[in-house]
Amino acid sequence: MEPDMTEERKKQKTPRGAAVEILNRIDQQGAHAEPLLDVFLSGTEIRNPQDRGLLTELVYGTLRMRGRLDWIIARHYRGDFSTLEIPVRNILRTGIYQLFFTDRIPAFAAVNEAVAVAKKGCPAAAGLVNAILRNVLRKKEQIAWPEMAKDPGKAIAVLHSHPRWLVDRWLDRYGIDETIAACQVNNTIPPLAVRVNGLKTSREKAVAALAAEGITAQTARFSQDGIILTTPAAGLRETAAFRDGLIRVQDEASQLVARLCAPQPGERVLDLCAGAGGKTLHLAALMKNRGEIIAIDLHLDKLRLLAAEAGRLGVTIVETHPGNATGTPAAFRGAFDRVLLDAPCSGLGTLRRNPEIRWRIAPADLEKYSQIQRRLLRSAALSVKPGGRLAYTTCAVTPEENENVVADFLAGHPAFTRISPEGIPPELIDADGFFRTFPHRHGTDGFFGALFIRNI
């Protein structure tokens, strides 16, 4: 018997309904957008390519522009905005996002679909959603925005959708023009960078392999192992180049961390906080699969992903150990030529890629991260042999997590000297000798790195 297509359609989620569901989980459970989207896009609930594209845009676009969207809602809702339930807020946010930031969706469709999502998920609020969205639509050109001349911090925070505390910090550090530039870039879609696996191919051959499958790419500006895809590549993971382990998706600045460490074939390397192994596996490629890498992470599921990726990329010298990086086994003390600590951090250098972070991190969190980073760096130092190198990196752009941590470490560890990295392009080394990148200056994620040598 033929399946009931009406019932089949009912079972399938709409992109707007799925977007609200994802945004609710981000707000209520502290989840991250990318893995949630991957679950939806890898399934069969949303099959149409246009719907899949709309889902991605609604999730990331709403997260990026949330500050501006909330300003609009607060001016059209007669009650206290903070009392609105999270699902209602996210229905309104996605609806208003479509009204202001998409040009291919008719306004009536955006309003009607938002009301339909409300009727299904929170029916008591459907009338409110309808009233607010129609009111916004009528008064779209009459919205009063904060004035730059009166309060630059407030104006930038609202118009460019960043938390006020972060805008104020950047204004003090960089001034108005660069703060606006940083915020604007954080609201753009980041380029898709991949690292070429030097164990299997060269950049030129990888570019040619992708071109043969209809994906154009160009060499990266800073990473000698990187290429930037210049055409949409939704099916990248289905290409032969990916399946055969020729490439791995990795931001260009992230690729430079292994170059900062500069491991040599035959050395013994320790990667603390290895995660899913993007940098670990790059270290192995630079070592030409000769030597030994010990990869430690607290999360066993991430180490399983690392092991699977090692298989795909042909890496054979990595040994994984689940555990807390603040503890140093006796066998590790003074035993490694290179130690990498890519420390847990606020992630404020990755706001293009992870826009939810900006609404989650508070000023007090920076000090919490700083204390963790200081403990980890002290522990990492114990494993470096005399003459060995220690690399400290973050994807943060705050002094509390970067140069302040380095200064504290050096004050308590006279056996270590900070040295200028040799494997990093000179334009990415600042006046103090730190490796540093910014999205608005370099087109990469924001990264920081310091390199030390143990003298005795």
C-alpha cells in the first residue's frame, strides 16, 4: 500500500520549527549550535536543500543578531521582555530575523509560519506572536535605535549585536572604529578552511582533487598547510578527497598552532586538552608519522573521535589517554621534547563560528578560565625536558586568558624563557612576541599563542 504522504509530511519538521527547537536547547540546556544542526541535517526530517539552507541561516543568523532582535521585541511588547518564555522569545527572534535580514522570504510567510510554530509549541502565546510580528512589520521603518553620539557602547552593542560588557572592553582597548569592525566581522559567515594532510598529499594535489569534484579552493594566506574553499561545499564530507583522508576541516589560525610547536620527526610530544584531535593530528603530520604523541583529554568521547580521525588520516603515532591534565604522572615528568597546552578558554575569538558564546560568557567567567589555565600551564611545564619547548595557546582575545597567564607563569618558573616563534608568519607576531590573530584583521578565528623553552 502507498504511504500516506499527508501523514509523512506531518512527521517532517519545518525549518522554522526546527530552528526554534535548536535555539531553545541552546538557551535552556547550554548546548552548542553546530552539533545540534549536524543532527538535524544528517537525518531525514528536513530533506529539501532549500529548507536545510534556511534552517542553518535561521539558527546562526538569529544567534548572531540576537541583541538587535531583542531590542526590536522589547519595543513592541508591552510587558517585561525578561518575563517572556524562552520558546516565545525564539519564535519572535526567528520571525523578526526573517523580516529584517532575508530578502527572499515574503513578510506574510514569515509571520504566518511563526504563528504556526507558536500554535504547535506554545499555543497560548500564538496571539501574542501574531500581534507583535504584525506590529513590527507595520512600524519597521520607525524603530528608534540608540544614537552613537550619545552612547557609543550602547549603540554598537545593539546595532551590531554584541553584549555591552564586551563592547565596552573593546572600546577601551581598540577604539570605536576597530570595535565596530570586529563586531561587523563577527556577524559574518566565516570562510570554510581545511588543512591538507601532508601525510597523504600536497596542497596543489588537494586543490586539484577537490576541483575534480566541483569544489574550488585557493591556498590560505597564512597557513602553508591550508586551503580556503571558494564555492559552497555542503557535500564536502562525501567527497573522495575527504573520505580518503586528504583534508580535514580546520580554521586557518588553528592550523598555525602545530606550526607554533614545530615538532620534529622522532620526537616525543605531549598534547594536553587534545579534544577531538585537530591539532594533535596536525602535529603527527609535521612529524611525518615518526616519533610519539600522547594525547590527553578529560572527555573519552572526544578521544574516540580523535582515534577515528587518526584512522581516516593515516596517523599511527598517537596514543590517547583519558584524564585530567592538571595531574602529571611520574612517568611524564621531564619526558617530552614538546608539550602543547591548547587550554580551555572563553572562545571569544570564535564568535563568527560559535555566535551563542557571546550571550553565554560573562565577565566573571574570564577570571574562572584564567585560574584553570594557570593551573594547567603549571602542570604542563612539569612534563617538559631540559631544552624542550612548551606552547600555550587559546582561541580567546582577552588579556586575562592570554598575556596575564603567561606573565604569571614566567614569574613562578625561572627555568623557562619565552621565545619568539619561528614557524609563524611575521605579521602574526605582535610587538611583544606573541602569536595573535583576529577575525577582523586576518580573516581567521582569534587565536593567541606563547612559546617557552626550558633552560635547565
